[in-house]
Amino acid sequence: MPKATSNREVIHSVINYHEKKSKKEIAQVTIKIDKKIDNALGILSGKLHISKNRLIEDIILHSGIIEEVDENYIEENV
């Protein structure tokens, strides 16, 4: 597992990543977090025009905590 980065470079990396990347549709995930963190994520995700869940996923990915995020979506016709 790569070494985790614990400074503002992670946030700047995510911001730069989203400023240059086209948007795609994703599924949402719900987690419990502190209200202050939720407010900060809401402000940043609003500025980047992405969901808070996507922002959390990208912060974890860019921090080095995980190496990649699997996106295995199966579409079912009901």
C-alpha cells in the first residue's frame, strides 16, 4: 500500500484533478461524518460541481490510502 500523504497537497491535487476532468455519473454512498467536516466537504464539492461522495472517494484515492477505486456497476432493466 502506498504511503499516505497528510497535508494540503491532497486537497490541491483533487481540486486540480477536477478542474481538468470531464464529469461522469456515479452512484452515491452514505457515511457518518462530523458536522464540521460535512460543511467543509459541502463547500468544496459545491465549488468543484461534484458530489460530496465523489469528493471523499477522490481524496482517499489521491491521498495514497488506496491504490484504485473499483467501479463495477451493473445496469439491470426492471
